[in-house]
Amino acid sequence: MRRFLIDTDTASDDAVALLMALRTEGVKVEAITVVAGNVPLEQGVQNALYTVERSGVDAPVYRGLAKPLLRPLRTARFCHGQDGMGDIGLPLAGRIPAAGNGVDAIIDAIRRFAGQITLVTLGPLTNVAVAVLKEPSIAGMVKECVVMGGIGLGHGNVVPAAEYNIWVDPEAAKIVFAAGFPITMVGWDVSRRYAAFGPEDAEKLRAISPLGEFVVSIQKAMRVFCIEKLKQDGFDLPDPIAMAVALDPNVAVRAERLHVDVETKGELTSGETVVDHLGITGHPPNANVVLDASRERFLSVLHSALRD
């Protein structure tokens, strides 16, 4: 049994990633912790609880931190809709999360299953940063930490230099990348090249099952944003391709051991993942940076999880 711990700011692509983990045979999601990001915390909690319910698999959902370490929260409702799930009228209220705090849940799960946990982060790294500040030893107890965030090659999706998850709380990201976690970074550049869904691709996904219909329907707001702002043919799924890498490492066909730091002070570059491709700084590598992926393997993992 593979044990997963997922930290998420649950919106439309996070929900797909959660379904993938929850519905993959041989994987047990020990806990889902929610952080403010795409939507405010309480909405993210409700979205996670609803998604778990739709999955048909039990997993505890914990309420984490409601704002970045040092900055005001800047949501991505402009991308995912006001409710984060495409504004398609889902009943996203009234569910009760597990008792306890998300930060403590992260620490407890990693300690309880030392050396066994795959930690997958789908949002800003606030919860994980506070957890490792509170208990530094957990960084060395994680089997693997797959981070959806940053940019390995190319440009950002919220400002020119930065990807959203890192941009929201760059101080937290800087802490996490320096903490000693065995990080695999799956940046937005990987998603836009290998996890994009044009109209024909979306219809194939929709036709798989009722869950496939759900997955495509909740991308309604994201599709508009991607077409109008990111100049894409449809939507892409950053969190799901990161989850696919966690579930099947062969989805990543090229990854390099590189040093990654995070810019926190730049006027134009705050939130940028500074990837030292040439080893110019002399700093030792601290992450496996995924640079190329297999779209076929990604789709196989995704489709398998959504089938009835």
C-alpha cells in the first residue's frame, strides 16, 4: 500500500488530482490538508469534502492555514470561478472537516508513517512551511515530496516570471525548498505542454464516465481564462499531471537534479522559481525538476482513475 498525504487549495484542477489519488488502486490517502490559495480556506475545505464524497473513497480532510505567511491572500477566482469549481451550481457547503489542524495533521501523518509518505502539494506551500518550521525533522521522514509549482522552463501564468502557487506565498516556498524534502518539482511549463485539453480532448474525457463529465464540467471558468488570458486552445490541468508523476514516476520522461531557490523580493519577479540549470551558483541540487513528460502515460493514469 502506498501512502499519500495531499495538501491542496481545492479548485477545479485540484479536484481532478484528488480523484486520481483517491481512486488509484494500491494508494491510500492518509489525509488531505487544505490551504488558502485558489479560493479562501473555507471554500477550499468544502470543495475538498465534496470531491472526496464524489470519489466514493473515504479520506479525512483538515482545515489548514487561511493566509500566506507574510502577505495578504490573492485568490485565483479569476481563473477557477467564485466557488473554485467552475460556478456550475454544485452544492459546496455544509460538510464538516475532520477535527484538528492541517499543519498538525501533516506532522502527525509523516511521523506515523515515517519513510512511507508521498507528500503531494497542489497549492501554496504555507501549510507545509509552517509544519517544517514547527518540526524540522519531518523533511527527512518523507519518502517523496511532489510539488506542483514553479516553472522549470519558460514563463509564468499569473505574472510573467512566476507560477501562481509559488507567487501566492513565496516565503513559504523558499522555506520548503530549503528544508531538505526530497522534492520533485512539476512546474506549470510541464502542464501547458503535456496536460492541455482542447475541445476534442475534453469530449473524450467527458465520455469516460459520470466522473469524466464532472471533471470537464468544473473546468468551465478555467477554460475561459486559459483561452482568453493564456492563449490556449482549451484548459490545462497542472495539479493532475503533478499527481500523475507521483502515482507513476514514468510520467516524467526527463527530470534533472538542480538547485531551486525562490525570489521573494523582486519588484517584477517575486515568486519566481530560480532554477540553476548550469550549476552557476555552486549550490547543491535540492530538487528533481521535471522538464518533459509523457502525455500518453499521463492520460492513462487520469483515464484509469475516472473509469467506473
